[in-house]
Amino acid sequence: MSEPLIGIVLGSKSDLPQIANARALLDDFFEVPYEVRIISAHRTPEEAHKYASTAKERGLKAIIAMAGMAAHLAGVMAGSAQVPVLGVPASGGALNGIDALLATSQMPGGVPVATFAIGKAGATNAALFACQMMALSDETMAEKVAAFRERQADAVRSADEEARNG
Ligand code: RP5
């Protein structure tokens, strides 16, 4: 098995269902090696630092960090990592992800976290964004990104045709 190029880190195993579509895309369409880890900024802070600080030397091109509630995970990763961190606020909790959205996006200047939508859509887009970043220096990946967009557009056109034909 190839070494992972993308690290997907979740704050809890309860976040796992929210990355199902992202995983399917990476597995089946983009065929990118990735790893999934459960590491908490609060519950396992030493592991969080170790994971982020060794990401570049282990060959990761990006870290996708998803966490909910007081979501410090992406910020903690960004503080120690030398690769881009894509933050995904997990849905759930009393505020259904709004808390995580603010915690993930409102980083102070100097430590960027690219923040995506709450929940499944955000995880999907973070995975696509990681592929797009890799496509800048990988022509095969660039072709897959283009093919994905075309497939998506075709699905909308088919839906449009069905709707028009009643
Ligand atoms: C966050 O707290 C996790 O990312 C999860 O979204 C939320 C709740 O975690 P559990 O109590 O379900 O483990 O750290």
C-alpha cells in the first residue's frame, strides 16, 4: 500500500460518519492514498502535536482536520504542521456545528486554517480541495479533477433533462 498523501484527522470517532463521502471519493474516483486518525486537541494533545509536526517528513501534502464543538483541532494542527491544514467544522452538539465553524475559521493572523462548510459537504470539499492542490504539480491528478467536474455537470444535465421531460 502506498504511503498516505492526505491525513484526515478527526477529533472523535463520533465524527466518522461525516467523512464517508469524502473517503469514497478519494478511494474510488481519485485513488489517492490517505490515512484516517482519531486525535483530539483536548483529549490526546501530545498525539496531536506529534502528528502535525511530523506530517511533512512523512510525505503528507495536506491535513484535513475535522472536529466539533469547541473545535481546536485544526488550529492545533496548523500550529505545528508545515503542510496546509484544511479545517472542517463537524456538525452536532447543541449548536449543530456553528460553534465549530467559528472556532475553526477564526484563527488569529499568522497561523492559517482553510475552513470549509460544516459537516459532510465540508469534508467532501476539503478532500476535493486537497486533490486540486496536488493537481498543480501532478498532471494525472489534474485530469481526474477535470473529469470529476465533468461527471458532476453531466449528473445535473441528466437531472435537468428528466425534470424537463416530466
Ligand atoms: C469534538 O467533540 C469531536 O470532534 C466531536 O465532534 C465532539 C464530540 O465528541 P464526542 O464526545 O462524541 O467524542 O472534540
